[in-house]
Amino acid sequence: MFAQVLAAQVFSVAGVVLLLGVLFYLDRNLTLARLIAERWAPALQQAAGSAPAAASQSLPQVLQSAALPAHADLLPGRAPRMAELRERLQGKGVTVTQLAMVRGEPQTLWLKVRGPAGTRWLGIREPLVEPYLPLRVALALALGLLLVLAVSAWQAWRLARPLEVLRQRMAAHRPGDMQAAAPERSAAGTGSSEIAAIGAAWQQTQARLSLHERERALMLAGISHDLRSPLTRIRLAAALLPDGPGVAERRSSIERNVAAMDRLLQGFLDHAQAADLALDQPVELVELLQRLARQALDAALAEDTAAPPDGQPLLRTELPGQLLLPAAHPWLLERLVANLLDNARQHGRPPWVLRAELRQQEVVIEVQDAGPGIAVQDREAVLQAFYRGDVSRGRPGSGLGLAVVRDGVARLGGRIEFAHDAPRRHVVRLCLPLARGPHELI
């Protein structure tokens, strides 16, 4: 915005200065043309033979030539300064049909004058109607323009800076941030009353958003916690059922449904807790990712997942020796990667690959599988809370896994990407910056 405001002011000021300069230049030349006509008319009349010589007058010296002198350039007769000179001389009885200029030192103005003795070229070497803008006038205009531009730049910066600060504060806000900016006199208060009002409205909006997030997290956590107790009692009651015909099958059904409900509640808790963590801990990712890979492999083996073709391992890791994320939270990173691995295990096909590397000041974590992946038109929708695609409706889950990933990645200042790196290789990629901006809330 600073560049736009400054450019608008620069063009406006330059246009005004140019217009004033042109008007000043024309008016000055017209005035000089009138004065010069008054001085030159007697001398030109005598040289043309239309008036007797007057020895008592101090007249300029007039040169005469039958033809246009060499190195003389014809001047446009319609130029305002020359037209005024010809008109004034015509009023004094001197008929000028053409004008020419010999530039350089000395500068000579030649006039083709029609008189009683015929037509001839008459030249005068005196300070003339200047064909160019004088250096001192150009310098004064340039200095004035620079001064106005400096003032305009300062004013544009003063107007744009509060809006830029406000823009940075808005851009720094992440979904789920629980810390609202405390009401204080910010840089936006140094601007106009309208900008100050926008800053105050944004603070109120941020406070309302934070309050909404806290209430939502409290509600989800409360519901999840309150439902855990009856689930525990149901699980215990199922375990205490006496053995008998058909009891084992019913007990197994109860335990499966309790486990599905427990996973659903855990998704609620994850979604609520992801917004309430201070991202201020250094996290060593390699050890964390190795542990998550082992857990995912154990879960796949427990589910008796079919082995991939060609004897490949179910899950392969490609990790560096060390990879540190300076400011994060281990639980949040664990939930992000665990959710991706669970999605790959439930909706994709083996073999699975867990990769991590440092790429251009970003930590890049990838989870690959051999499944069909997510259609391009569904990639935005699957990141919304409780969204479940048609393929997933018959499977256990809450539809919160990728929503937790989306919110967590946003809090970390990163992004989530979907891609197909090779045929039948679906990739979900997390790109997390090593350092977040100074205005980003954690």
C-alpha cells in the first residue's frame, strides 16, 4: 500500500509541477515577446526602410542578408512565443513572414521582413525569447519537486505503516490461537481515526474468536471426559459377563464398539487440545518419527494387513540422522504424524513410507502409500472437521484426523500438501518452517 500511495502522490505532484512549469514558461515567454517587440520595432522599421533613421535612439544592431544565413534553423510560426512576437511587431508596422534561429554563441534571431525596399532577412543579436527552459528555472522546479516528493513519501509512509502493521497482525493470527492480543495502543493508533477504529475492531474480533475457541475446546473436552466414565463401566461390565453360549461373540462386539467410541472421543480431545498448547519446545523429530513408525507397524500387524507385493516391508522410514524443530510441542507433532499414518493405514495400501528432511529452511515430513489417494476436488473438503468421504463412511473414525492436522500445521506456520509423486504413490506432505515470524502468536 505504501508503494501505491506514494506512486499516486508522485504522479499527482509531478503532473501539477509540470503544468505549473509549462504555464510559467509560456507566460514568461509571452511577456518577453511583448517587451522585445517594443524594443526591436524601431530598429527593424529603419532596417526595412519603412521609417527614417533616428540617431538619438539607442537601438539594437540589425544584421541584414538577402538569403537565409547558413546554420539557421527555421522556427515554427505557431509557437506561442513566436506568434506573439510576430503579432506585436505587426502592430508596430513590421511585417514578419518567417523566423529562423542561429544557435550557439552568439545566438541570433533572423526575421524575414517585408518592407518598401522588398523582402530581406534581418538579424538581431540580443537576449532573445529563450527557446529552452532556463537552467535556474529548471533547477528551482527540480528542487521543488524533490521537496514535495520527500513530504509525499513521508506522508504515504505515515498513512500506510499502521495498515501494514495491522495486516501483519491479522496474518499472524492462526486458527486455534488462544492468546488474543491485549488491548493496547498499537502502531495502528498512530494513523487516522478510521485506521484506529479498524485496529480496535480487529482486537475485539480476535478476542471473540479466542473466547469461542476456549469455549469450544472446553465443551469438547468436557463431553469427552464425561463419556469416558460410562464407557469404562461398559467395558468392565462386558469383561465380567459370565461365559455361556454366544456370550464371547457379544462380549467381542461390545468391546469393538467401546473401542470405536473411545477412538471417537480421543479425536474430540485431540481437536480440543491442539489449540491449547504452547509451541515453545525444541523437538527432535527423528526419534519421535521412529517411535510412531513402530507403533503404526504394530497396529498394521495386529490388523493382519496384507503384505505388499515383491516382499517389500509394510512400512519403510527414510530419516536423516538428526532433525530439530526449534519451537513446537512434541505431543502436537506426534498427533499430526500419527493421524497421517492412521489415514494411510486405513484408507491407503502398503507399502507405506515415512520420510523427513530439511529443505530450504523447512522441515518436510511425508507419508506415502500405494492407495488411490484423495481426488483433487476433495482435498479442501477432507481438511474440514467431521467430513468423511463416501469411501470412509463404513469405517470407524470421527472425521477429525485431518482437521487436527490442518489446525496444528496452521499453528506451526506451515502448510499441508497432497501430491502423486509416482503412479499409485499418494503423498501427504507437511512443510513446517524452522522459524516463524516475530508477529506470529504461539
